[in-house]
Amino acid sequence: MKVTYLRHSGFKLELEHHILIFDYFKGNVGDLSKKEVIVFSSHRHFDHFRKEIFDWREKTKSIHYVLSDDIQGQDKELQEDADIRWCAPDERFEMKGCTVQTLRSTDEGVAFLVECEGVRIYHAGDLNWWHWEGEPGEFNETMKKDYQREIAKIEGKKFDVAFIPVDARLGEQYFWGLDWFMRHTDTRWAVPMHFFEDYSVCKRLELQEETNSYRDRLILVHGQGETFEI
């Protein structure tokens, strides 16, 4: 499987018969003409969903969209689009040869669990341990409980690759969501995301003492358009 980092939380995954695109924001998606294309958007925030994804119909023979239902109210035309599969938290369904499950985000929308061509993928969207400095203790405690509740639903689950937020705006707590996920799932490769092109976060992860037990399973991106094979 070839993975291309598009930007922020956006990734293109190319398998033998499928192309999967998650949370497109900006970037070059390349040739989409030869394979089944499925586009996932985890929620309505501008950095996770862009209407440009519908322009891709012009350069592919088969494209379908799996969109969080919080996006649905933005445009009446979208609500009636037959190529869109709207989804809510805690769903499981089939989509063009792939199995899709969802979790409830701790922000908006969903996280995606996708099995396609035998590859098991997790894309968190904005499901994260959002511990914000300056927020009341009660708020942060609720965030902790909500995040840990969702990850408990996939305790011990195997993933070939997982895309997980590490947001520098969280200060010293930037890696907590990643750390909890890696300690409670069986994940072969983890790719940090959602750092607004502040690639220094990846360097911090390399030096973070707490990541020592899984550091060799982190794939750290350093620039838009970077590709790697899994």
C-alpha cells in the first residue's frame, strides 16, 4: 500500500484495486482514474472537509463518498447525492468492497475504521484526548473520559496503519491521545497528523521519553506530498 501525505490530516492510500482518501484539505491527489475511489470526511470543519472532493468525479470512473452526517446540513444538494453514504457514530457498513466502522469523535463527527483488501486502517479525524491548557479541570476530565471510552471499544484491535492527531496547540499534552491509542491497540504503524504543518511536532515525538516503547512504529512526515510504502 502506498500512502501519500496530502496536508494536515489528509492522506491518500493506494491499494491494488482501491484508492482511499481521508479528510482532504489541500494537496495533489494525483491520478484517480484507474481504481475504485472512496473519499472519507470525518466532520464538517474546514480543515477536514472541502467541497472540491466532488470535482474529482470528472477524473475517475467510480467514486463514492463516506461523510459524517454533521456535514449533511451544509448544502441541500449534498443531502440528495446518491454517491454519498452518510454516517453517524457507532455504525458498521459495507462500501464498495470495504468494511467501514465509526467511533464518536471527542470534537465533531466520527473516526473511521476501514478494512479494505485485507488492510486494517484507523483514521481518527478529530477523535483525540483534547486536554487544553486554560480550560476548567472538569472540561479536561470529561475529554479524558470520553476519549478513553471510545478507545476502549477497540481495545487490543489490530491495525496495519493508524492516523492520529498530535496537535502542538495542546502544549505538553500534545501526544496524550497518540500515547493512549498505542498502548491500548495492536498497531503496526502510526502516522501523526493534525499539526498544521508544524513538523517540529514530529521531532518532539522522536525525543519524547514516553514514546520509547513504540517509537520504531511511528512514521513521521516532514512535508506535503511525502509518500511511503506499508
